[in-house]
Amino acid sequence: MTYDLYPSRTGSRPFVTKRQDPVIHTENPYEQSSPLSKEQLESYEKNGFLLLDSFFSEDETRSMRNEIEEMRREYSVSDRKEVIRELGTDEVRSIFAPHELNRYFKDLADDQRLQDITQFLLGSDVYIHQSRINYKEGFTGKEFYWHSDFETWHVEDGMPRMRAVSVSVLLTDNHVYNGPVMMIPGSHMHFVSCVGETPENHYEKSLQKQELGVPDNDNLRWLADQGGISVPTGKAGSILLFECNTMHGSNSNITPYGRNNIFLVYNSVKNRLVEPFSGGKPRPEYIAARQGIPVGQ
């Protein structure tokens, strides 16, 4: 059995421990040839996230936007398990595993530019742990509460170490007012252990509204007091890289302007999933890939 370096949902009180893993896993990263500049690497290592403006061309971005709209139309009345709807409505909130459902997004996951960055940050070959499209429509798009992705992936999926990175591709302009992702800089250096036993099939509710695996108010305030709150915004076609343990969340969208993103989560092949640290059953493959097939294969 793999030793649990980051216990969570096991006690009656929350607590904070220091990160026990590097942020950039390539050895001596500042002495190596890198797809990111020294300044970009330093910012990512310090803050736990990095926005790269206009990473994709206008044509590429337009094609991706067309594909996610086509998928929304195709799955709007579908009962596929990958389709998550807003709580209490039929509106599509997320579509999981688009890289398995759509050839275009399989090619996106294999994009050499993304491979180069994520392999450098993680210091190894990588595979897609999870992918999803998040739709946050104008007027009706709901919030995603504060959380560390790693806490959930560790407890519910069995991800052993902090050796994964999310790539959020902005497919609409992300403004400060239409529910963009908010980040707490430096929060990736601390692990917040949460309270509450994880019920069986918890994902069936948590993907609509997460209530377990979220930080307590006191420790969230402490993190924000230390690092502040940043709102990295950008034009469609930009990408936001964020480390798996960075505390983040987003407000609901009451503006007329939608905020749609696609997330690709790259995990190191040296960090493949083990049995969930909750002791429960693993979540389905479309939420947490256990085969770990490297991208490009």
C-alpha cells in the first residue's frame, strides 16, 4: 500500500501541512532548455499558475469553440454519464472526457506544444488524467467553490503525489466579471486537509456542486491573507497553466457574456493512480483515467 503523504477527510478538524513535492519536476529546470522562459518558470513556481496570452491562433480557437458548441448541441438531450448538468436544470454544466468522445479534442490533448510544456513541468512523459469542457453561460452559469484539485484526486482517485498540471484553454474572453477562475497565489505550497467522510459515489453530486473536499473558512482566509487573490483573465485562445494543488474557484456568471473553457489535466506517468486514499471505490475512467496511456500514443 502506498503511504499517504497528504491525509484528508480522515479527522474531525482541518489542518494545513507543507507541500512535500517539487513544483517543477525537471531536475535543475533553470539550467535546461525549456519551452517557457526563465521568468515564466519563476512565476509558475512561485504562484502555482501561469497565463500564456494568445497561445492558440484565432483560427484554432474558432475551431475549438465550434467543436464545443457542436458537442453541447449533440449531448443536450443525452443521458450519457459524461454529461453533467447544472443542479436542478437540464443545462449542460460540463462534458467529461471530450478527448475520448471527439477526435478534434484527442488531437488537442496530443498537441506537441502542450506536451513540451507539461513534460518539462512534470519531468517525465505525461498522460491525460482528466479532461472536461466547462460551460458557464451568461445569466445562468453557476459557481465552482474553492478547492484544490489534488485533494480530490488524491482522496477519491488515488493520485499519490503533487505531480500533475491543468491546462485551461480559454475559448471565450475571460473578463473579471463573467466568472473567471480565481487563484490564490502561493497556495500550492500548502495542503489543506478537509473534514467529512467521503460517501460512496460522491462524484454523482460533487460534479454539480462540491461540498466535501473544500477548505474550511479559517484556512482559506489564512491562504488568501498570505497570497491574496488573483484573477488571471485573457482573450480567447490564451491558456492558463495551474499546478494541481493551487487553491482556485469561480463565481457564478450573472453577466450576458458566457465563459467557456476546456480543461486538460496532464499527470506524470510516474504518478499513476493507486487505490483511492479514501478507501472507497475508484471513480469512473471518464473522470479519472487509470490506464495512464502517454499522450501521442
